[in-house]
Amino acid sequence: MTTTAPTPLETSPALSGRRDWAALALLMFPVLLVAVDNTALTFALPAIARALDPSGVQLLWIVDAYPLVLAGLLVSMGSLGDRIGRRRLLIIGSLGFAALSAATAFAPTPEWLIAGRAALGFFGAILMPSTLSLIRNIFPQPNRRRLAVAIWAAGFSGGAALGPIFGGWLVEHFWWGAVFLVAVPLMLPLLAGGPALIPESKDPAPGKVDIPSILLSMLVMVPVVYGIKALATEGPGAAGLGSILFGLAMGVVFVRRQHRLEHPLLDMSLFGNSVFSMAISANILALFSFNGFILFLAQHLQLLEGMTPSAAGVAMIPALAATVVSGLVVVPLVRKVRPGAVVAAGLAFSAAGYSMVAFGNHDGGPALLLAALLVLALGVGTAETISNDLILGSAPPEKSGAAAAISETGYEVGSLLGTAVLGSILTASYQQNLRLPAGVEEILPGPGLHNARETLAGAVEAAAGLPAPLAELTRDAAAAAFDSGVHITAAIGLVLMAAAAVLAAVVLRRVPKAS
């Protein structure tokens, strides 16, 4: 690890320790910003649609442009930070994100907004690996690093919890652009204090940047992420499956090139470490289970329980807070219990949450589902914190940027897979099990009938235009069909999480307790 020369401030252990935690506090600003931005935009979409009048395709790209670019560049930017300096890249990303956020907030056309979102994805890819890799180098001591990683993960969970509420409040009291404009004040503390408080670090023997590898990494991630999102929104089709297959083929080319290069963009030997690979898998599965669960819970709360989006967001806050609490609680626990057992226990908690849904009765209101989310969240916070620490701890310090980027990519892939896989199964089960009451087909117009057969939201909207007795029967039929899909997806989630818990217990069994 290469750092700046020590200053008098760093010669005192107490002062140096305070400086480290101050640096972590500054790193939390971009973490919170990106987490809030991911969820707050959802509540700005109706206002954006009214103000800019985008087409359906444009509205989809307003949402998708950011994660597509972000996922495509995470690995490249993590490795670039190893080469040119992680703090330098973080400051560049912060400046770019703040400037682009301000420009995007005043977008006069849908095309401008799409371009702004894509550019924000570029600078977001610069920001996120830098934060986690800098933590690895600021806190080389395992116990302090583990706590720092727990706080970092808590920033993500806290931002995700604040996003729906914060986004709704900004749109209601200002205008949709305020969701983007808030990035400017949030970046100022980092830009002001970062150069003085955050130590620089990079790979001491980085080698040159391989441009073809960067392009190949984008040709891997962008088509795969696009294909997953296409499967989630449109169901199985040539476009989604073809895109995923193309991305996987490029992945083979990318891996072969990395093995041939003297200074690869991504050191593939990282994956030869079973601890590193298992921790990445645990990360992906934890996010898979969490996002898949929230997908059907959000629909249940709003469409079947009649909650507003903001009320549904508030109802989920205890569970989202549980991810923060559990992540912090397990930090001292790994001094007495092996990390592998803690990760396995977290994944087992996730399985328990899904079992409550798979075998429970959903007719008694939202209490059971919210309790299941709470159990699931405790497991996710536990597994996620320790797995992230294992990822950073098992990688050499000079490769921490690449390791952090792989971890971040796992976040994106896990979130998308949870939505796409479980969402597609849920939709298919709903469509197969829907039995509309007699007489509805004769009354509903063609588009309304089609929408009712496609989604729960379509059925609820169609029921609003039917006579009272038929409306209630239609809602009950849609709820029953949706519930059947929830049981199936929960059973799949249960099996996946239970299998992952067993695998983590076996693969990580030799990782020693924290000293």
C-alpha cells in the first residue's frame, strides 16, 4: 500500500484514530447519496412524466440508464482506482456527480434527463468502489475495519429506508428536480475535507490500464443487466435471453484476456480464494432475497392493503433499521464465533423469513409479511456485513479497489436477480392461477381485461370500474392468484437461502475468529 507521507497529526495514535473515523464519516456522504438516489427516483417518476411528457420507452430509460452504466463500469473503475489513486478517483467522482446532478435537476427534455442519468451512472461507478476500498486501507486492523464496513453497510440500508420518504417529501414540497439537486450539498463536506482527512492509497506496482479490457467488461455487464431487467419487465423473450447470452460470451473472452495479460484489469486469482468467492456469493444471495421480498411486499401493501407508497415505505422502516442494527451487533460477535458461522446464520435467518411467508396465512393483514421482512432483514444485515469484511480481508491491500468493485457489482447483480427471477415467477404464477368471476369478461373493455390478466395492479385498476359485487369478487380473485405466486416464490427463496447457509458453513468453516 502506498500512502501520503505521515504528518504530525498522524504521529499520535489517538489523533490518528480520530482522523480515521472522521475520514469514514466523510465517506458516508456518497454512500448515503447513492442509496437515497436509487429509491427516491421512484417517487419522482409521476412528476417527471407530467413535466416532461416522456414516452413509455423514454420513461423506462430514465430509470434504467443509471444502473446499466453503473454496473458496466464498476469493475473498471475499481481497478482504475488501484492504479491512479483511490482518493483521487473519489474526488473526481464527487465533483462529477455533484455537477451532473445539478444539470440533471433542470433537464428540459426527456433526452436530457436520460443522458444525465447515464452520466450519473458513470460517476457513481467511480464513487462506490472508492469508498469501500479506502476503508480497507484506512482501517488495516481487522476489528476496526469490520466496524467500519458495518457502518458503511448501514449507510446503504439507511439510505434505502430514507429514499422513499425523502423523495416523496422533496417532490411534494418542491419539484422533481430536487431529488437530483440534493446531491450538491451532500457532496460539499467530502470535497472540502476529503483531501486533508482521507489518506491516498493505490497499488505500488499497478501496470498500465488495458482499454480493451474496460470495453470488454462493459460488454459483459451491460448486456447481462439489460437482459435481466428485460426478463423482469417483459417476461421470457429473445431480447432478454439473447442479451444475457451475449454478455456471458463476452465474459468468457474477458476472463481469457485477463489470464493472458501481465497486468490484468481484474486479477482473476482473487476468485481462486474460496473465502473471497463464497463471500461474494453470500453477498449476491443476501441482496437477491431482500430485493425479491420487497418486490412482492410493496405490491401487497399498496394494492391489497390499500396503503399509499409513503405509508408502505414507513411500514418497512423497522425492517430496514434491523439491517443496520444487526450489521453493527455482529461486529463484536465474530470475536467469539467464527465468521463463517455468522454468515451461515444470517443466511439461515433469511431462509426463516421466507419460510414464514411460504407456510403462513396472508389473510390476516400485513403483520405476518412485515414480521417476515424483519426476520429476513436481520439475516441480510448479518450476512452482508461479515461477507463484505471477508471480501476485503481476503484480498491483498493493493487489490482492494478491484475487490470492492466486485463486491459492489455483487450488490447490483443480486438486486437485479431478486427482482427479475422472483418477479418473473410471481407474475407467471399470477397469470396462470387467476380465475376472474363470471360476467367480468363481458363487462370489461379489451384493454382493461388484458391488464387484469397480466398484473395485480391491472386487476385492481379494472375492479375500480366494475359494479360493487363484481369489483369485490375480482379483487378477491386477483388477491388469491397473487398469493399463490407469493407462496411459490417464498418457497424458492427458502430453498436458495437454506442451501446458501449450508454452503457458507462448509466453505467458510476454517476462517478463524477475529482476534
